[in-house]
Amino acid sequence: MTSPPDTTLTRALCARLCHDLGGAIGSLAGALDLLPPGDDELLEVAQESATALRLRLRLYSAAWGGPTVAMEPAAMEVLLGGAPVVPRVRFDFSALDRAVALPAPLVPILLNAALLAAEALPRGGTVRVGGSPLDGLMVLPTADLGAPAAAWPAGLLALLAGQAQPSPSPRDVLAPLLQALLSEAGWSAILTMGAAQAAAPLLIMPG
């Protein structure tokens, strides 16, 4: 039996990236907030960009930077509001118990699963998350009405089955990262049968 992949170095590098960028983005946002109000459209765009970068950095820090802390579903929805696909893709965690925080090891797993599901919705849709941290979780991308049916990235099924894969590029790094996080936490994932306008649900299970 092969040992689970060690993501410590990768996550440490991501944490350094988030730290180094965070100071500069925070300074930019703070400086823009202190500027007097006006009708300058360029200033408004700059403020919106700084806010978006700050939200995205918080998301990447939790998803990739580790270690994380236990987090309630509503807080995870807020984090995913910083994803590049928003507002074209929406994230819905309402099927989870809102009062129950997900354990820290599950937070980056579920964030990365949600980001991966968003890639199954090139024309927009909703990523729905349900289940429980005790019995297992489900991530389901559903396309908007009139949009092409949702489709998981090619090769995900083979990757989850443990088949050898080529070295990932930055564009397709989420699937192998998710698999590494699952192995590290002692969890697994499978794709089940899908339905119209939906990709196969991704089931994330303990053990």
C-alpha cells in the first residue's frame, strides 16, 4: 500500500504566497479606503479590484495555505465569494447544518471540491453542497437553465480511481490537489451517476 502524498511543502509555499501578497493588498485597500469620496470611476474600479483581491486571498489561504480551523458552512460560502468564477457561478451550502462547523481537515477539502465543481460550469450555474461531516458530503454542480450540461474536468474519474496521471499544469491542478488532501485526511471520493443539467455528484466519504 502506497503512503498518502505529503502536501506539507505545497501548502507551505501557498501560505508564503498568501502572506507575501496579503500585506501589499491590505495596504492598497487601506490606502484606497482613506481617499476622499468622489465621482472618479477609475478610483471606484480600483477599490472594487482591491476588495476582490482581498477576498480571493482569504479563500486561497484557507483552501491552499493550511493549516485551517473548523468553519461553519456560512463562513465557507463567504470565502467562496472571492472565487474568480463569481458571480457566474454560485455556491450553495444551505443543505448542510448551518450550526455545525466542519472539522479543520475537511475545510480545504470541501473548498477545493467546490472550486473544482465550479470548473464543471463554464457557462454558469450553482455548486450545491450537502451531507454531513460524519456520514459524508456531496458536491453537485448544476448548470443554469439553457446552459450546457455540467461536466467534471476530464480525467477526474481516473484520478479518483488511483490511476497514474501526467504532471498537472496550473490550469488543472485542483483535481490532484483535492486527491492529495483526501489521502492526507484519510478520506476518499467517488463520482456517482448524474442527471440532466448536472454532472455526476461527487461523494466525499470518511475512510
